[in-house]
Amino acid sequence: MADEIVQITDPEKIRQHIRDIYSKNHFMADYFHIHIDEIHCGSVTVSLKTDPSKHNNHTGRLHGGVLVALADSVTGVTSASVGASVVTVSMTMNFIRNAKSGETIRVTSHITHRGRKTIVIEANMYDEENHLMANILATMMVMKPFPEIPEHWEG
């Protein structure tokens, strides 16, 4: 008899489990030091304290690729919040303004569509003064479930 996977029902345990999953993501955790601030079912906030020695381009400004990496990271965590392991199919990011080097950047996201095979996520990126830096629209392909994470949960 195969081991049956039991869904986690406690919201705090769901949040901790998702944080544990992403603590093993070396790109997010070790290189960029992206912090998962808030997790709700279908909505996430992540942040990044920028480091000028690692995140600036040759002109001394934050590199757009760093901002895209942050945006892509929030979409994975957001999908996990509804029990889905995903890959990015497409992402559109409209850059509105840049932040100062050394600032903490925050991205908030929410799911606008949850299908069997795709998830669509909208997100906004903000600087420390809460100025909108970018808006993001991403389509994610569901690769497999995280069966221990329910698709719907409160808290």
C-alpha cells in the first residue's frame, strides 16, 4: 500500500511548508536572498533588499534582470499557495520606475485564473516609498501538484 499524502490544514503550517520548499531554491534563497513576507491562498508578498555590489548594472542602477527574477520568484510561490508546482510560460513586465540601490523592493501578487493546466498571476512591484515600480502579468504551466497543499484554504 502506497503512503497516502495528507493535506496540511493549518494555515500557519501551510505557510511554513511553502517557506521550507523555497528555502531549498538556491537561486531565491542563497543568491538573491529573496524573502517571502506573506503567504495567503492565491496571494503572496516577497521582498528583496538590493545589494549594489551584486544587483547593479554597469551604469550603477539596479539591473532589470534582477527585477524580472524577483517577479518570476513571486509567481512560483503564489502558485505553490494553491498547491501547484509550475514553470513560467510567459511573463510581461512593464517597468515604470527604478528603485535606489540598497532599497528593499516588494512584490505583491494574486491569482486571476486557476485552471487545471495554467495559472495566471498579476503582480505589482513597489519601492521603499511604496511607489509603483512595475506591473507584471504571468502565465504559469502546472507541472505537478503539491498534494499536501490544498487548492483552497483560509487564513
